[in-house]
Amino acid sequence: MVLELGFSILLFLIYKSISFFIPLFINIMILITTYFIQVPIHNILGQKFNKQAIDRLIKTNWLRTLLWTVKVFLLVLIILKENIV
């Protein structure tokens, strides 16, 4: 995830375009949700089995899955639009 953030920052700095700011912003949101939502749940599960924590982890992981999906979709559109590849 750190490399992903680094590449997002690099792309934004190279192209200086709002097109690359949006994926960077999404990447930051993924990191924030990971740190403030998923990590605490994993800490609970690291201590003992907790069915409610597992259910919460599954439900909140959908947010990250959605964010990653949107980010990939946007990056594909940007690459096609900008003729980067």
C-alpha cells in the first residue's frame, strides 16, 4: 500500500493533472480507512476470536474494495485518454 501511494504521488507530480489527483485522493482514503477501521479490528481479532469483529471487518472491507475498484477503473480511463501506454 505504501508503494501504491508512492506511485500515485509520483504520477500526480509528473502529470500535474486533476486526472491523477483523484486516484491519489482515493488511495489516501483507502489508507485512512485501513488505519482507522481495519487495523483496530485486526488488533481485536489478534487477541481473541470475536464474531462481531469478523462481521464488522467483512462489512467495512467492502468500502476498501469499492475504492480500489473505482481507482483502477479511473486509472484505466486516464491511461486510455492520455495515451500513456
